[in-house]
Amino acid sequence: VAHELNNPLDGILRYLNLAVRAYETQNLDRIPNYLTQVRGGLLRMAEIIRQLVEFSRGAHTSFGDASLNTVLDEAVKVMAERAVAQNVTIACSLSDGIPAVGGTNLFQVFCNLIKNAIDAMPDGGTLSISTRVVDRDVLIAFEDTGVGLPTEGDKIFEPFFTTKDEGKGTGLGLAICKDIVEKLGGTITASNRPTGGACFTIRLPLENPLVRGSAAPPPAARG
């Protein structure tokens, strides 16, 4: 639970500190924006707790509509400060024409994958994120230049399996990612890259009713 709630909690504390500083310096026009960000973080925490409850019960989760690229952009924005602190560059190549997907829960999936990639590059590196349509599937790939997957890589999606030091990981992150993706009718896989590092790939079928829109003509990538 701590692993899942820490990301929005960091943001809440940061924006509260900014709001206090703005009050002390009489920059009062900035405070409403800071408090709006705090509210957003609290709503995310409430949603994460609901996800954990649903995960433990094995119940089906209802999803809202959201653009995949928009959700990815937001996840990258949230994790940007952590990436900079770790000397990690995040490079995005998000194709136009990517459909909206019923599942804002994907935000937590993307945050988890980005955080794991950053943690896997303690000496810095590059995380490349891309979206594209292949046949009748949407593919979202996260490729890092880190330490790669452990030898027992087939277990990484099992609940409570973690390679992190004690107190630094619950082993729930990837299990929850898998659960959320599968509820969208998709799959998530992981493999080591030939040049080093790991690649996590999410595949979502366009035929699934939760995936709204079509891939239209060949999509152009945007950096």
C-alpha cells in the first residue's frame, strides 16, 4: 500500500509546501492552483485504495474513458522530478491516432512501470516510451537501459514477489498492473533487451469494447 500511495503523496506534500510558501510571500494568486493539484493527488490516492480493495476481492473494475497518450503524458509529468533526481531521461514517441481507452486506472500502471524503470537505472540512463498500433492491437512499450530482469523473471508479476531491498517494495505493483491490463482484455509482458535493460510491453485489443476509437491511417509519431 505504501508503494502505491507514495507517488501521489509526494506530490501532495510538494504542492502543500508551495501553497504555504505562496501564502508567506503573499503570492496568493498561485494558491488555488496548488490546492487543485493537492485535491487531484488525494483523489488519486482514494482511487488507488479502491483498486487495492478490488484487487483483493477479485472484483471487476469499471473504467472511464481516457486517451492513452493523455494518461501517459500525465504519468510522465508526475514521475519527471524523480527521473531528473536519478539522472534518467524519459523519451516519448507517442503516435497520433491512438484510441481512447476505458480505463483511467492505466495511470497507475504507467506510473508503476516508469518508477520501476527509474529504480532499475541507479546510475542514470534512458527510458523510451512509445505507443503504436500493430494489426488490431494498441502497443505501449517501456524500454530502459537499466540492470535488466532478474533470473526468476517469470515471477515478477506474482503478488508479493520483489527483488528490492526490504522496506523498499511490496511486490504488489506489477501484480496490480497485470490485473488492470487484463481487465481491459490486454496482456503485459516483460523481456530483457539484447543491448541491456528491460522492455515491458502492454498490448490492448482494439476489438475490446473498452477500447474506443480506431487507428485510422498510419500514425505519425510525436516526440
